[in-house]
Amino acid sequence: MSNGNSVTLVGNVTRDPELRFTPNGQATASFGLAVNRRWQNRQTQEWEEATSFFDVVCWREMAENVSETLTRGARVIVTGRLEQRSWETAEGDKRSKVEVVADELGPSLRWATAQVVKNERRGPDSGPGGGSARSATHASAPPAAQGAGEAFGSYDEEPF
């Protein structure tokens, strides 16, 4: 992207995608992503770890594909942009959050395999869920990430 607002994240899905539709029928899906960073402390030689959590938002066909494909624990690669969203609560309090709006999303094949099935192209008059073959990409989480309490297990990754 030429605007300088581009981000690529690799992490584990922390909650199953939630599919919704806007009043005009536009599909949107959101899910949580945990990104682990692990490094060796130069003084103590101990391994240290930090986890960052992000909300990822997908739109249109990607939203429908994501909601049918991803489950908690799956390791994914997301590229997109950061967007700040603001709203006011029922009590009148102002709130805002920064989300990752996905441009591309796929399974990480570092510790998993995936089968990709291409969707049929949709026409401009295709409504939500209409006229498409569904994606059958099933990204399995690595064994360390499949346990209930280990949705974003520890991986020995080198720091950037």
C-alpha cells in the first residue's frame, strides 16, 4: 500500500470468527489474533515471551470464507491496514479501538497443511451467501496449539 499504513501479522486465532451483515447486506467477520514474540535475554540467557492481541476485521467474500474456514487455534497470516473506529456507549462515554482490516488472509503452512478450493466468481447481484461455491480451506493448528488452554502455544521463533 502506498499510504504507509500496512501491517502483516502471523498468529493464532483466539476466538472463532463472528459473521454479521450490515443493513445493506454486506458481510463482515471479526476474530481475535494472538501474536507471540519470543527472544533470548542477552544478560540472563533466559527465553522471554510477550503476546500481543489484535482484532481482525474482514469484509465481503473474505468475511464469508473466513467464517467458514477459521477456528480458534488456527495459525494464520494476515496482511491489511490499521483503522481506528470510534463510537459512543449508551451512557454517552466515548470509546475507540484500533483494528486490523484484512486485505489478504491465509493459513500458515509452517506447522500445518491446507486444502484450498477456489470459489466461483460472484456477480454484482449475488446477495449474501448467494451464488458461490464455499471455500474448503481447513487450516489445522499445530499440535501445541490444539489444547483448550493452549490456543496460542509457545513456538521457538527467532526475533526480527
